[in-house]
Amino acid sequence: MQLGLINIADTSEGYSIGLINIVVKGMHRLVSPPNEVTNTNVAFKTGNKKKLYSILEVGMRAGRQG
């Protein structure tokens, strides 16, 4: 088990609990999830696929306001 703000490991079989979890031989996915509020989103998922992972997401409402 890892506990901290930023956790970095080569491999992980247990839990990594923190703000950012980076497992070199783990899950790394860049996705564009749908959202009701914003129309442009990009999320990066990283961590241990079987246990826990972090999602870092940014979004914006593109287009004219009105």
C-alpha cells in the first residue's frame, strides 16, 4: 500500500492512495468523457487498473455564450 500526495511505482499489486498515482507498468489512458456542463473534455487515467486509479480531467465550454 502506498499513501501520499504523489505515488510513483514501477509495478503495483496493492492500493495506491493519493492525488496522483503513477504506475509505470500500470494503466495509462487518455479519454474524452461526455459531460452535461462542458462540451470539450479530456481526462487522463493512471494507476493500478485492478485496484485504484487517478483521473485528472480538464474541460471547457467552447463556443458562443448566449
